[in-house]
Amino acid sequence: MWLRGEIMKRPFIFINTAMTADGKISTIERKQIRISNEKDMERVDKLRSESDAVLVGMNTVIVDDPKLTIKSEKLRRERIKRGLAENPTKVTIGKLDNLSMDSDFMSYGNAEKIIFASSDSDPYKIEEIGNAAKIFTSDDKDINLRYVVETLYILGVKKLMIEGGSSTNYRFLKEGLVDEIYITIAPKIFGGKTAPTLVDGRGFKENEEINLKLISVDRLSDNILLRYKVIK
């Protein structure tokens, strides 16, 4: 675990998510579902355009198959004018055996792909995916997140956007690697004790909780956007 106060070169890292009034980021079906409104989706698009890379966990890639690209042509053109790639780099971490070359993550949009593969990944699959993505292999199943963010920094990623899932959010928070969190609360209730929340994983014990400082509150029609700084 990264020790607080320890000096390391890494990107500015923030989590962005939308959740229901009861704190769920999906239903009990645990599949990709739209939660927030159109105004919030436009905000997310702008956040992506301002980021060097967007990261999601491998389970999110397999289950949701997100595109992670910028929808707005105007925002893509603005990036190009700034000398940047049309879309931010796509990043994922985990066992890549079930990752398809035909997935949206791999094939949609003009974006560089970086994958941090766990040690139990199929070597033949690593070779296949390696033809279309930059792959870094781990020495163990639990990929060292400090290594991930330091490597991304070396590769030129100075601002990293994390879009889940809940276990990935937990791991980055646990390691003290998150600077800010954007949470959009939508006027919906999903319920269900097995439905994923913003942060799942093992959870934190008393006196281990992550403390936040509220930076701003904005209303996006019937949605509420909260921006927090993570206190370290």
C-alpha cells in the first residue's frame, strides 16, 4: 500500500460516477445502465476530453464493454488543435483472457490502449491482444497500482479519469491514489443488497474510512453533482 506522505510521480487521479439516491451504480443485474441525465453525460464527455487517459477495471470492460471515447466532435477537434490524440488513452487492469479483439474497448474509436495484465493471464491471449494494445504484465494476480500509475505518468499521462467499477474504485482509494471524486446523484432507487455501489471491495473498518472535503455542489436539472477532494 502506498504510504501517505511518500513522494511519487503519478498523474492527478479522479473518480467520476453516477449513482442513484440509494447509492447504487447499477441494478442487481450488474450490467451497464444509464443513470444520469443528458446534461451530466455532456459533462462526462468534457471530463474525458480534458483527461490524458480513462481507466476502468477488466470486469467492467468484459461486462459493460464501454467505448470510453469522446462523443462530441467539437471536443475531439479541440484536442487535436491542442496537439493531443483525438481520444484519451484507454486503460484497463486485470486478467485479460476474456477480452475480445472485437470489443468496443479494443476496436471502437481512434484511441491508444494500455493494459496491465495479471500474472494468471493466458500468454497466448497476451500475444494476441498485444498486436493492438500496449501490455504490461504483472508478477502476481493483484496488480500493483503504484506501478500502474507511475508507469502511466512515464508514458505521459498527467490526468487520469477512473470510471469504475466499484472494486476498482475501492482499490485506488485504499491505496491513497485518488485526488478527487465527482458523484452525480440521480432521482432513482434501484435497491438490492447485491447491486454494486460506488465503492465495494472489502470495505473499510472504523478509523480507516476515506474522508472527503466538499468542493462544490451543482444542479443539473433533476440531478445533483457533488465534487469532493480526498483528504490524505
